[in-house]
Amino acid sequence: MEKFSRLENVIKQLIKDDLSIAFAESCTGGYVSNMFTNISGVSKTFERGIVCYSNEAKMTLLNIDPKTLDEFGAVSDEVAKQLAFNLRILSNVDISVGITGIAGPTGGTNEKPIGLVYIAFSTEEETSVNQYNFQTNRLEFKEKVFEKILVWFEKFLDIE
């Protein structure tokens, strides 16, 4: 199924289930929020999208602990988890997503290579993080992140 029709199905199900969503995006720079807001009617479920590209934005907008940033770095499981969890609490939404990674083509290290991304999902029941490494250009990187988020929502909402 084409991604826009898949996304429409996700949004329809979120609305039907009366679930609200929010996104905290670092490396994707608002791409995921943009994709969701391309669908008419999304305002019934979409609460907010925050682009928190810098560490300062992560700390001031989403209360990311500076000690966590110092110890683990912005691109880490721990920061992704805090992004999603803090956003859910601050936004008072049912589901939030936190994204942090290295889109490239520069900025990678041996420990954190270009293409590394952490995507965290927070619900009242749990906050979980998935790690991926997409070896591609920046735009395709963002598209792949979006695809993983779309798949997560489809599974969470039991959409086939």
C-alpha cells in the first residue's frame, strides 16, 4: 500500500481510537511532522511537533537532562527515550515519538556512525527505543525513519 494511504489509515484509526500524538524530531528536522500534517483531518489527533536539533533546544524545550547529554551524547538510546517520554508528559498526549540520529554525510564516528538513529515511542504503558542504521543520503534517511514510524503505528493500532 502506498505510504500516503497507509498514513491516512493510521490517522483515521488514531482519530477513531481518540488518541493524541506528538513528535520530537532532531535529525529529521520536522520531516515526520510534515508527513503527518500533509493529511487532511490530522488536527483531530496531532497535538504538536517539536524540532529540537540542538542540545540547547533538547534541554530547554523538552527538559532533557544535561548530564544525560554529557554522558551518552545527543545520539543515544537514553536521549531518545527522554525525548519521547518528556514530550508525552509535557504535551499531555497519548503517544509521542522521539527521534535522534546522524543523517550525514558528516558527523559520524566509529562508535556512532553516519546513519545511526534512535526512535523512541512513549505511551502510558511503556517507553521503548529502536536503533537503526540507514546507509543512505539525508532525504532517504528521513524517509526511512518515517517508514519505521509508520510501521510502528500500524502495529500498535493493529492495522494490516
